[in-house]
Amino acid sequence: DTECWAGWPTDLLQYGFSYVPMHPCPFGEELSLNKADLAVSHFRYFLWKLFILLFAWDIWNDPFAWPFLTYMVTCCLYPLASSFAHTFSTMSTQARHICYFFDYGALALYSLGSAIAYSAYIFPEEWIGGTFHHCYVFVAVLNTVLSTSLSCYSRYCGLCHLNMKGNSGPCGK
């Protein structure tokens, strides 16, 4: 049993996850991450639910169902982006950061889909039509953009900080 991850740069490995070699492992280059496998299985589940929704419900002619469709699409996109991020993040340091930018964006997009569904179906009756209800989705969009931007920026600043200590990073030295 060859441990394919042995010899990989430690900065590309995530602590707390078990790295299981894929078989066959001729070159020691491929990893199977338990978190990526978990995300792919969640993606398959939500994609299956989305297809059931599309075929069982006349969703295109029922505007009341559109917020739920939005929510289900974001439920499919988030695990897909997360599985790609955790799978391909081990390719290189630059790929790792790019993948996690997509992961952050997908998580924020999922929160937007949840906010749209919440606004359409769960909002308290006495608040519907009020100022808070009118601003709710706009604030959710703003939250999506800002949280993604700030997460990516903070990760980029961390890289710049590492570069100032003599490590390689995107800021140049």
C-alpha cells in the first residue's frame, strides 16, 4: 500500500483531513480527499432533488416556485464548487488560492439562495411589504458580494504578508 501523498509539500495538505491514496497510484500524484468525496455525494443528492422538482412540478409556469428553484440551484452549486476547490487545491499554491476563491463565492451564493427562499416563504406576515422586507434581498446580495470580496481579499493579504517574510507569494519581492 503506497502512500501517494508522502512527499507532497506540507503547505498543500489540509490539517484535520485524512488523505487516502487512490488506487492504482503509479506516480503518487492523485489524492482522494474525504471532504471532496463528501461534497460530491451531497452534490449528487441535491442534483437528484432538483431533477425531481423540475419533472414533478410545473415550475416554469408557477412563479411561486421560482424562489425554491433558486434555492435548489444554489444547493447544487455550492457542493459542486466546494468539491472542486478541495479536490484541485492540491495542484499548486496558486491553484489552491484560486479554488478557494470559488469556494468562498459558492458559499456566499448559497446564502443568497437561502435568503431569497426565506424572503419568499418564511418571512413573518406582519413584516411583508415593510421596509425590512423590501431591503432584505438587496442586503443579501450586498452580503454575498462583500463577504466573497473580503474573504478573497483577506486571503490575498495573507499571501502578501507571507511574501514579506521571504516566502513566495503574489505580491512580488
